[in-house]
Amino acid sequence: MVLAFNPDDIKNPFQIKKVTLQDSQGQYSGPIYSFDFTDAKITFFAEILDDIEEPYLKARLADLLWLHYKLNKYNDKPKQHEYAKQAIEAYTSHKINTQTWFNNVDKCWNRAIRLCLQIKDDETKNELTDRLFAAFNQDYPDHKFMHLSLAQLLDKLKIDEKFRTCIAIKLWDISCLLALDNDFSNAKQYLNLTSKKYKQISSEHSWMNCLVLDGLMSQSNAYVCFSKNKMIVANDLYNEALRIYKQIPKSYRSEYAIDDQILEIEEKIAETRTALSYENKNIMNKHPDTQHISEMMKVSAQYMKVLVEHASDIKTVLLAFTLQHEVNLSQGSRTESLAKHVQALARRNNIPKLVPTKMRDSDGRTIAKAPGINFNKDENDFENHKAIRAAMYELSYDESNYLVKSYILPALKQLKEEHEFTFSKVELLCKRSNFVPDDRAQLMTCGLLYGFQHNFAQAIYLLVPQFENCVRIQLQKRNINTIHTAEDGIENEKSLNKLMELDQIEKIFDQDVIFEIKSIFTEPIGFNMRNRLAHGLLDDGESASLSSIYAWWMILRLVISPYELPHRSVW
């Protein structure tokens, strides 16, 4: 257990950090407040403070005493401020150089100036600011980031107003030197702050130069990656360059020939998308673990054959085919299981923060982004929740494709050998379904029948819009509003995406089915079938893909479900 130091947290800069053998990253259990100490310990700290010579310890104890008197609202302000001043002096007694600065001295100076601001000691604050700026003006040939770190601290504390012009000029010079050395990544870090400083001093032309250099670096880096056939990286960099160039006002573009650059980049983006499209199709055509899937296919066919022999009617057969008799509620939620699996995979690899990911469509376009998982934060943290959810959708996508290959297709083949599925038989199932509206039974029948005939492309083009309507009707039956009214009074039905976000959707489906529908139909990180189908983005192959087969099977399952609403998942 150690006392962690976070100077950016003004009220609670100290936190207990538990470190265990199982979790080398540590877990924060929350802030430690000065009133966690007994009165006897506080008195002891005060008595020994003047005798302490070690600056880190003296600063820490003086700061704790300041917090104690401040939080407990003692009226003795001179005494409170004296402890703050002692902490400031101890924190800033360290020399500023590349050996000390990145070894927590930057945090000490950060905390010292924040204390000055809290006790309104402008004289000391100005003195410390001058010392920081003097350090910024020194040369640091042995460390690329020293100037940037000092400038970032001055910027963060908003104490650099009188130095902004000088800071901007120096940062610009460093950015240019790094760019000339093709060190684009580090140059961009400097350039981001340089751009901010020029905007603060209203130097529009200099700010424009920052944008142009930033765009040129992304463009140059993209060209290198393109020449090395690194199409994913090249595509990202060309898009980044395009975004930067489009920030430049049109009145300045002719000076830098920006419009010509934009046209060239758009052509390169199209080329990289085409290349990525071929790569994606090659990946999708690969079939890993073929032997295992072949074995599962045989088992699935035999399983269906035995069940069909003992089934009394067609609905019993289809219940078996859609695995609904296999539901075991004691197994717990599939959604929860996926979430735990995602976190376990990341922890098993000892990764404190999974990197953000981008999802691309088959044509190479970036269609979704997911943040990384940060295990130093709670799993309920908004960004972590998004990251875990995204990984779950990817995992679910793989699982559903595996189920199609290993079970659904071989079981369907066996089923067709034993049973003939006619329009009248399937229509009877739809008419008796508690999920299908009476006036959509024939359309649903046609769509389901196409699937039994292995015409899955035709099946989904009929079924997906009708499935959306089925969900809408089920909500309307429960007096749940499915209409969006615009400001001008125009009323439109909400899309499946919006319907699945309604809290009341849990009256129709359980959490696992909700997750499954989103994974297949509405999430860009999943297959996003509803939206890709509606916009004509599915080609011949994708229309009959494994995801299309799974979507047909899932809709069949919901149509013949024996359960009262909310419908349950089979997983």
C-alpha cells in the first residue's frame, strides 16, 4: 500500500494505492483525507515539521497539515497559510532539469502553484512562473519532451499569459526541426500546443501555418505507408490530413494550394479503400479451424436427425432447430458472460489499457471507433463501458458466424431432408405467432421460406424491414410511443436503432436478445445489417453471408418462440 500523488486533484491530491501480486497495475481504493489521521498524529506532524530536511517528506506533511486545517474549517487562517507556504517552498526546492523533472518534480511544481492559487499568494505564484519560464528557455539536447512538458504545465495552470508569444515561437521552431528529421509523431505533439498558443494570441496566420505543417506531416507519413502497402495506416493518415486541411478557411487556401492537396488526398483515400476492400474479402474467405468445424457439422446433422425422428409436429422440429428447448436460465446471462470474458482476456495478457480500435466496412471506410479499456478505472466508467461493449459485439459476431458454420447450416440441410417446408405450413406458424402482426404474416412467410430454400439474400431483404415493424408493433401494443416529432411538427416512426435504445424494449426482449439484435442489426461494430441493407451497402456476397443466415435463423426463432414476452435468448 502506497500513498499516490495526484496534484491535478485540488481537494484530494493524495490517494491510497493498493498493490497486489495479482494486479501489478494497482487499484485505487479512494482518496485519503487528512482527517483520517487522529488528532495526536496531526499534532505530531506539526511538531516535527520544522526539523525535517528531506524536501519530499516535508512537502507531503506540510500539505497534509494544510488540508487538515482547510477541510476542518479552522478559523486560524494565518496558520493554515503558513503550512501551505512551507509545502510550496519544499515542493519547489528541487532543481529543474531532465533528470529530476520527469521523476515527480513536475508534479511537485504543479501542486506548489495550485497551492499559491488557493491561498491567493500572487507574489510567490509570479516568482514560480518566472522560474518555470526561465527553465523553458534553457536548451535540453538530451530530452525531446522537456520544453513540451514545461509549456504544458504553464498552459494547464493558465499562468503563461505574458509568455505566450515566446512560448509559441519556440514550440514552432522545435516542431519544424522534428518535422525535418521525419519525427512526425513528436512534431505533432509540439504542434498541437503551438497551434493553441497562436490562437490564444490571435495570430491567425501563424495558426494557419501550424495547420498546413500538420496536414503535410500526415500526408507525407501516409505516402510512406502507402508505398509500403500498409493500407490501413495510410487510409487513417490520409483521412487525418483531409480533416486538418478542411479546417483551413477558404480565404487562405489559395496561398498554400490547399484545394489541390485536398483533391489529391481524396484520390488516395479512394485508392486505399479499394485496396482494403480486397484485403477484407481475402480475410473473409479464409476458414480457420476447418477440421474442428467439420466435426461439429457432423454432430449437428446427427443431432437434428435424432430430434426429427422423435418430433410430433413441424413446430416441435423448428423449436429443436432454433435450440429453444436448450434454454437453461440457470446458466446466467450471456451478456454478462461475454463482458467477463472480454475483461478476463485483457487481464490475462496483463494489458493495463487496451488500445482504441477502428471498425472498417468491406469497402475500407472507417464506420465505428471504440475507446480502449483502462483497468485503472472502474468498469462502469463511461469510456470503459463503451470499450467493453465494443469488444463484446466483436466477440458475439465471431460466435454467431461459428454457430452458422458448425450448427445452423448442417442442421438445416438435415432438416430439409426430413421435412418439406411449404408456404401453407410456414404461414400457419406466422399466423399463430405472438410476434408477427396479422397483416404481415404473408410477407414474413415469404421471407422465412426463402431461407429454407437457401435464398438468404432474398430472405433478409424481406425479413429485416418486417422484423423492425414487428418490434414497433409490440411496443405500440404496450402503449409505448414509437414516433419522433420534429420541431416543425412532422412525425416519423423511430428506426430500429432508436427503438432498441428505449428503456421499455425490455418488455419485449430480455437483455441477451436485446444485445443479440443490436449485434446483428444496428451496431456498426457488429454486422449493422439493418442500416447497411437500408442504404444498399450489401453486395451479392454479403447479402448471403454468415451474418445474413444467422439473422434469418434468429428471426425464425423469435417467430416460433413458445415463450411469453419478453423473448429469451438461446445462448
